[in-house]
Amino acid sequence: MSEFTRPKNAEELGNNFKQIKPLMNATMAYYESSRCLFCYDAPCVQACPTAIDIPLFIRQINTGNVKGAAKTIYDSNYFANTCGKVCPTEVLCEGACVYNHQDVKPIEIGRLQSYASTYVLTKDEPLYQPGQGNGKKVAIIGAGPAGISAACDLRLSGYDVDVYEAKSHPSGLVIYGVAPYKITNQEALDEVEYLQKQFNFNIFYNSPISGEAEFKKLEANYQAIFIGIGLGNTSALRIGGEDLLHCAGATEFIERIKIDPFNTHIGDKVVVIGGGNTAMDAASEAARMGAPEVYLAYRRAKDQKGAYEFEYDLAKAVGVKGLFNVSPVQILGKDKVTGIRFIRTKQEGNKLIPIEGSEFDFLCDMVIKATGQSKLKDFLNQIGGIDLNLNGTIKVNDQFQTTNPKYFASGDAVNGGKEVVNAVAEAKIAAKGIHEFLSAQA
């Protein structure tokens, strides 16, 4: 049984979704930074997709130069505060910390990163200003981490940048798809506002770009276009009952909790289908929203799940239980969900085999599908000359330039769905590619 009750007001909601990486105070940051060995050829740096100089920024914190530490971080990663909170540091920088080899707790790099970035955010300390204008314009589709990061680097190089965002807020999945116990909406919004004030790029909200005519207009008005659209809605299971009331996609469920938690339906007995990190988040959130029973159902064995182990531990810590080697056959119910029919599975070599005659019905009143997100092929097919890979992602070269040379892309639409930090790292390479591409045309 879940330990949480259904929240009735903002205070109860905040208590249920307390930050798992709370902000350090100055004393905590000083003592934690004092533990760092400042390794030469630090493995933590090599493990960071954006290659932040981690020993340098930790030393800067330890010597009282917190603004300098923030600058070191932001120079490599414009989503410094966000990534300090939502990055899987346990398997990236902190997972590479040399202390792990000595049975000593690794340095809390993520929390130190958030401490430094929060310092400049709350004090509104400027770190950058746009480069001298070069008279060229770049359009960016999508105000997520990839789009905003590309906008910042392009403004440093003097380009005018317009960002077109289909929704009413920036940050992409940071706002709409990251669990609120990792980062609050206000923290995500504050970081984008902080960047926008310094770099002075434009964001046009509620401005979806779709249809061949709109792309032609962008091509006529801008010298280059960056695509940072992410992925689409939750992929279908292609089984009966998916259209029943109270059967939801995980990303859509998480978005509703982030935007309108008190009007989000939460069942009494919830089954989350999937074994990835999104499944863990959806299950944890259902429990924290007061669902008395929450189950994770995955078609393979527990040790074959895609989720990081620490994410599974977070789910278990709030009372989520696991059902493994079960594959959904049908979602049961007439108008709304009343259960789900599974078949048991077994592994034979590389194949997952359903066990004949092992079907069973599992009663529940809500099903959440964490089965991956669809690729936005229909959107991309509106753009002439852009080739897609067999899995539906955008085909790019090593500078993240598409097969239509005027278009560049990065983030989930290219990598198929990785971390925020990957989107940021790729976008910085793409921005450099755009600069080189347009400079060659001068």
C-alpha cells in the first residue's frame, strides 16, 4: 500500500512531491566540495555528455567563487540547473567518481551543480551577452532543451534567432514530462527566462509549425532552420481496450500531473506497463498522488528492464510493486478500465516466448502505458529533402545537419529519446555546424 494520501491542496501536493535532490545551503556546498580530489583527467568529466569541467567548478565553489562556478557549468551546458536535478548523475558523472572504487559515497556533483546555478539564477547575475549582429536569421522549431541551447550559442555568434513553440511554455519535457519530485515547473521556467534575458532570442508560444506552406515560409525568411521537436505521443500497444476510459499514455499522464494535478484522474489500483525510466516515473507519481496500489508490469525479467536501477529503487521506495515476465494481451472493461489480461513469458535465447495457456486477468481501475513515444514522421515528411532512418529518427551528419542542408536537428527527434543533457550537447554541435554552414556562404 502507498504511504501517500491524495493531495487536496498545494501544500499537500508539495509534501508528496518533495525534491529528491534538495538544494544545498552554503555550508553543505562547502563541505561537499571539500571532499573532491580534483582528479587529473577526471572520469566524471569524461562521463558527462556536455564535458563540464567538474573539478574546476567544484574548486570554485570551495574557494567561494560561486558565480565563476556557474559560468564554468553554463559554458558547457545551458540547462545547468535543470541537468543538476534531472540528469541520471548516478550513472553519469557521479557513477564515474573515483570514490566508487573505494566504497566511499561519490561527490554529489548534481546537487553542487544546482547550488552554483541557483546562485546566479536567484541573484539574476548575468554571465553572457549576445555577439555582434551579423545580419543573418535562424529559425528554431521547439523551445525544449535542444532548441533553447542552440538559440543561446547562435546568439553568441551574432545571429537573430526566433524560436517557434507549439505549446504555451518552454523547456519541452522538462515542463511536460519530468517528474515533479525531480524539478518544479517554476525552476524550469526560471532557467529559460534567465537565458532569454541574457541572449535576447525571441520565443513565439502557441505557434506550431506544420504543413508544407509554413516550412516554405521559414525557408524564405531564414538562412537556416533548427529542428528540436522531440517525440510524439505514447506509442500504441495495439491490443484491445486501449480506448477505454482511464487508460492513458505515460507522457500524457505525467504532463497532466505537472500542469493540472488536482484534475488528473488517479485510480485506486494502477498498472503501469513498461520497464523504462518513464514507467518508473509514472508509477512513482501515481503512488505520490495517492493511488493505494501501483504495479509495474514488464514483459521481460526484472534484470532486463531498461530503467536505471536507482529509478526502480525510487519507485519501490514509494510502495510500487513489480510484475515481471508478463505481457499485456487485452485491457478489460466495457466503458472504462476494470482490469488487464496478461500472458506469462519466458526467455529462450534472444527471443521472448509467450507461455501457451498462461493467460490471467489482473483487476485494476487504471492502466498507464509507458511503451515509448512515437516518431513525428508526418510532421517531418512535410519538409522537402529530409531523410529519416529506418526507426523514424532524423538522419544527420556529424554536425547534425540533415540531408536538406538548410535544416539542422538534434535531441530526441534525432537520438530517439535520451537525456536532457544529450539534447544540450547535440544542440551545441548543431549550432556550431549552422555557424560554419552560413559562414561558408558569406
